[in-house]
Amino acid sequence: MPLIVDPSELVYPSTQVAPQLLGCTLVRQLANGEQIQGLIVETEAYEPNHPACHGYHPDRGRKDDP
């Protein structure tokens, strides 16, 4: 039986969580009952002040801002 990760286990910094996700299977249950599964073989995680982080440039604003 596969291990189901509770979201409360993912409250740690992404740099700690990402390595733990390697080898896990991501499962998506569609509305029609179909299941899609994929093995996590690569992760990326950055500290908030790292240039590769999506939130690194706060002066640019959000894309959905008017």
C-alpha cells in the first residue's frame, strides 16, 4: 500500500521537503475516476532570497495585479 503524505508534513522549508519527495509517486484523481500517476525523479527548491526563486523580485509585482 502506498504511503500517503499528509499536507501537514510539508510545512517545512522547501529545501528540506524537496529531497524527501524524490522517489515518491504523485497521484491525481480526476473527476471521472481516472487516476494519473507519475514518479518524482527531480526536484528544485530555493531559499526566498535566491535569484532562481519565483518570489525573488518583489518589485515586479504579481502577474495577476491590475
